Amino acid sequence: MRLTRLTTHTGCQPRLARLLAALLLQATPALCLAEPTFTGSWYLDLRTPEQQAAQAECGSAGFDLTQQGNTVLGTHYLATVNCGKLNDGGEVRGTVTGSEAVLFVTSGRTGEVVKGKATLQGDTLRWQVLETVKVGEPEWEPGLVLREGTLGRVAGPVAK
């Protein structure tokens, strides 16, 4: 193998070095910083500290989401403490802009549909319902869609 050396005028070497350093510094953030993604399992424990200490069953909410481009699809669940009421497998659909997404969540329990905003902050997802798009049936029965909270990213699916 034969190596050839690039020869430049000695006055050009410092300028070339500065140019290469500047290009490398500009490219480094793009190489190191991945775009935030909503893909994953998100979990929130709804139990009080006393209920946690007593090891009460259920009492949690979660999202299992998959992001492809600017689209998010997935499921949502919520179970009251001691498993009294359950919304199992409600549908989630939404659109992503940067670290925020507008999600439409359908209750698997009553068909209620809510529109909400999800915001990624590191390994947490802040969720807040903005409005009810469709009232569930029967109207007096709660749809059991999480109204607001900060969920943590967890390994494996959380929706039951």
C-alpha cells in the first residue's frame, strides 16, 4: 500500500486546520444528539404512598407508543387502585412536532375520545388533556383516560 502525503503551502496549513475544526464542531451536535422519540412504554403510578406501602394492586396508567416520522400510534390504559375499574387498551393516534405531540386517546371502556398534549422532557412524558372530543357511553360512566400527569419511560410494554 502506498501512502501519499497531501502537501500544501505552509501558510495554508493553519487555515485548513481551522476550517476542518470549524466543520467538525458544527457537525458534532447533529451526530451526537438524537431526535426525541415518543416510541416506548410510559408509566405512572397513581397510588398514594400509603397504598404503595400496602402493596395495593393496580392504580396505574400508561401509554405504549410507536412514532414513525411525525405520526404516533399506540394504546393507553388506566386501572384504579385495587382494580375496581379498568380502561384496557384504548387507542392512541397523534401528530408530533419536535418534542410535543397532539394525541387523540379513545377509551376502550366507553368510547370517550379526548384530545391532549404530550411533551417529552428527557425520559419523562408530560401529559394533559386539552378537551373532550366525544363523550363516552353511557355518559355517567367514566372513560378512565388519564387527565394529566408525568409518566416515566419503562422497559417493556405497560398496557395490559
